[in-house]
Amino acid sequence: MSKVKEERVSGISRASSIEEIADFWDTHSLADRWDKTRDASFSIRATRRRRVTIDPEAYGQLESLARRRGISPETLVNLWVVEHLKKGRKARQAIQRRPRTRAAS
């Protein structure tokens, strides 16, 4: 018994691939097809980001290093912070594992 592959077609564009959908919307406006849409509800669980100010001179050096690595300055800072925190955690764990010596009285 052979299974027939069901072709999936998008709603408005009637396209069957992402490329066809892109081609369709490159030449059509949603404004002309608004009546064919339907309401959608969804939730987004985005992680809250924090901003940290960096000295402009330090940022220039950071930007240069990041460019040489082919990454954004933000990515490089995140990598460094995570690396530093891991080293700190390992150092604290090593200190906690050391046997305590008693001072002579």
C-alpha cells in the first residue's frame, strides 16, 4: 500500500513552498486580501534583556575584537560574562571543597 504525499498549500497565496509564498507577497498586498485573514492569538515568552553602559573607548576596542571574530559586540560581551561567571563559580566550589584547618591555640 503506497502513501500519497499530501501537498500542503498556504491559505491566501495557495503556494506550496516558502519561496512561492515569498514570491506571491512580493507582488501582492495584504490590504487587498484583509477579508481573507482570521484572528490569531498567541503568547510570547521572551527573556527580558538588560542594558549595560560601556565606556566609549572600551567599546571601540570591543567592537574591533568582535569584528575580527565575525560576531557582534553584544555576543562577545555575553560570551565573556558567561565565561567569567563560570570561572568564578568553579573557584568558589574549589574553595568550599578544601579541608578547613584549625588554628593552633
